[in-house]
Amino acid sequence: MKGLGQFNNTPQTTADLNKLLELIGKMGNYRGAMTEGERDLILGADRFDGLMVFNQSSGRINVWSDDLFDWWDPTSEDTYYPDSFGAGWSAASGYPVVIRVFGDRVHIEGAVVVASGASFDNILTVPIAARPGTIRWVGATVGQGAAITGMLDVTTAGRIRLPYRTGSLAAGQLLPLSGSWTLS
């Protein structure tokens, strides 16, 4: 048996696909397929945070974000690298610092190496596209050999810091960076 509602939820024909889109369109925040121009005409109370449409112009799902005040593609990501490292900090060999932005969410991963006299108030600076509107927690970290533990944060100027910590790192030791924050 083929077709919707007959033990198979995979559309087999254009009619099945149209019926599936119609059913999904009745399920709340999905409005169905439309061109980008039609999508941009959704205004006022009809345009709310989380509203989804299938953009026929791009062939991708678009979601409205009140925080971004724009449509975005939840399946896309932008990849960045640090704008700069603070004095006494450098990228760890084999663990490059990568910053990924998914809509309103930022994720950082990698590791840095500390040199003598480095400040924990400016480990590195993230690009403008990854800077939050207010200070955000990034996540916990444990330095090489558990020599240091603490909570990373990111400032509105894009500085990754370790303001709350116990212990210290010796020159040449690694500090892993892993966590995420929202832009808004």
C-alpha cells in the first residue's frame, strides 16, 4: 500500500506531497510553501517567533526570529575563527578554535595555550557576528591536568574570559574551550 494514511507516511506522488504540506500547514506554526516575496508579506500578528515556511525561492525551510527580526535558515551555519588572542594566549596545535553561528546561537570549541603572565580577562576575541547583546556564560572548563577549573563567559565586546576559577595554569598548558551562548 502506498500513499498517506496507508501505513506509509512518505509522499509517493505530487498529490501526496501537496496533501502532506496541507496537513502540516494546519499544525500550528508551519504555513506551507511560498515564494520569498509571499513570505515577506506576512506581517503583524501573523508573523510570530518560530513561524516556519518552506521558501520555494531558495528550496529551504525559513523560520522567523523576533530576536533577529529576520527570517533565517535553521539548517545553515556560519563558521568563524577568533579575531585575536589576548596577550600570552595562542591557539593549541591540533585543537583550532572554531566559532559556529546557527541563527541566534553560537558554539565555540577548541583549545588555547597559555604563556607566562597571560590574563584570564582576555583569552581571545570572537568576531562581531558572534558577540552577544549582554554578557553570557559559555560553559565550564577544566585545564590541563585539572590544574584549573572555572566558568568561561563572553562579553559584549567579544572577549572570552575565565572570571571565576580555581587554580592556575603553568606556561605551555592547554585550556579547552567548549560551550555556547545566545546572541540576544
